[in-house]
Amino acid sequence: MRSDLHVGAVRRAALAATLLPLLLGPVQSVAQTEPAAPVVRSNGKAQDLQLGGFVQVQGEFGQKGDSRFTTGNDRFYLRRARLNLTGKLRDDFDFKFELDASGSLKETSDMRTAVTDAYVNWTHCAQVRLRAGQFKTPFGMEWLYADPRMPTIERTLMTERLTLNRQLGVQLWGDPVEKRLSYAAGMFNGTPANSDRNDGETFLFAWRVAVVPWQGTIGGKDGKWSVAADGYSDRAANLTDMPAEFGFNSSGGGAPDKVFQGDRMAWGVDSQVRAGDIEVWAEYLRDRFEPTNNLPADRLDADGYYVLALANLTVMERKYQILARYDRFDPDRVIKGDETRTWTVGVNWFLKGWDLVWELNYLLVTAPGTEARGSDDKIISRLQFVF
């Protein structure tokens, strides 16, 4: 009996000695090795995929301000919450796809996700490139400036009313003279973003040309002077949801229905000067509308401009940006008293560059409807996180 027990014990010890390294090996490996990072893999042939985006949490306080805002109620809201994917299809092709899951300056209880950018670039040479899909039309410098890097929290009312937003189309663009000359010219449906219809038989044509007359140093710091011109033309058969300020009325009776039918064209000029830590921007835009039914007039000219000055500062190793801007928007140059004028002063505190920044703007707005109180005071604050 004892001999059998002894033999069994020896066998169990030998089995344990054999299995113990196999059991402990994985445990030791997990304890001594960092967990593997998750990897995003393409189901197709795309290369160098990059996932990113940004979130802008905003608050506004005070009175209503200009016509983009619904009421004067204080509120918090998501100005932008975007997720984008970029990558290369091969050496000469790249793409971008971006979604936005946020609201707008208008108060809404039904925020929806929509596509902002969805396009493919052919980039065989820097002089001539091709873009196809949905993207920003090349009209208006302030409009084309990247959202996460805008010095002011909001663009001017002029830019919001007179530019074309994103549209579906194709565009040629490039830099024939590196860092000195650039251009973009494209054909688009003429309808707002996320609409695949063309409201007329022809395409909208938009273009932009920019030159850098001077680039060098001032007082040991980098300096640059840029000048640009742009424009567009279009024949609209049934363009809906136009800005209410224009008073378009396709039915010919009742209240304006914000539907435009007719010819429209526009042009603009802008310039930017940077001298070290100081920058000055200026831009002028002018749109002409010729409604087929002559309502509200046979020809309507709208225009606007802004001047922005900003300075980059470093205080106790913290980086800041202070700014001041004056802008004016006139929806009809013939009518007196319908202009909106806005003074904006602000400060941007860069916690980690533009990737993490807190912004604060004060707006003094004089617009139709504010005559009784003189002007509206409005404060807007934003926390931006780029990932």
C-alpha cells in the first residue's frame, strides 16, 4: 500500500513539475509585458489611416446679439463635435471623411449628425491637384480658415450670410509658385451641404487666387503679407432657405419665403499682414442677386467687411492671444438702417496650443431691432479640445 502511495506521489510531483512552467509562463508574460495598443485596420486598400476630431463646448450670456442667435437666453451648447478619418489610397490619392454631431447658433432641441467633409484628392503634383466630393467652396478667406484655429469664437455675420458653405462638386487647386501663389477653381451644385440636387440646369462656378508679395523677417521675427481675390456666379432655379435679411419671395404674395430664383454673382478681396507676434486681417465681400420676379427688387446688392487685429503674448510661460475686430454687414445697400455692426474683443488662453484652448469674446452689436436699447451686449465662452 505504502509503495503504491509513494509511486502515485512521485507521479503527481512529476506531472506538476511538467505543467507548472506551462501554467505560470503566460501569467509571468502578462505581468512583464505592456498591453498591446489597439490598431485600426482598413478593410480596403487605404494606407496611413488617422482618426481625429475636436469638440467645442460653448456658453453664451447677455442679450441676443445679431440675427444668427434665436433669443437672449443664457445657455450652454455644443458648437461643434466632429470626428474625422483621413488616409491615403495610394501615393497620389488621399481622402477625408468628417461627421459633425452638434447644433448651431440657432437654438434647437433636435441635434443631428451630418457630414461636413467627404472628398478625395488627387495630388500627383503641387501645381495641379484635383478634389471631388463635399467640401468648402473657395470663396471667402474667413470662411476657408480652419474652424479649430479661428482667432475669434464666431466668424462675422458677413461671412455667414455672403459665402457659400460646403457643397458637392469638383475643384482644381494648387501652388504653381511655392509659398508665393496659390489658386482654386471649381464647379458645384449650388445647393447647401448634404444635398445632392442641382436646383438649376447649370453649375455654380467659384474661384480664388492668392499671392504673397512679401515674406521675410522684421526685427528678427518672421513676417508675411498675403493678398487674395475670389468670386462666384450661379443661376438658381429654386434655392431654398436663403437668409431672411434679403427678403426673397418666390410666391409674390404674403411674407417672404426665403426662396431665391434668378442670377447671383459675387466677388471679394482680402489681405493679411503678420509681423512677428502681431497680425492684421481685412476682407470685403459683395454679392449681387437678380430675382426673376423682381422681388424684393430687380437687383439687390449686399456687402460687408471686417478688420481684425491680434497679438500673441507670453506671460509667465503661458501663451495668450488678444484680439479686437470690427465688422459690418449690409443686406441691401439701397435701404438705409438695415446694417449690422459688431465690435468684438477677446482673449484666447492656450493650455496646449490649439489642441486645448479656452476662449472668451465680448460682442457689442448694433442691429435692426436694437434701436430701443441702443445695442446688445453678448459674452461667448468656449473650451476647445482637439484629439
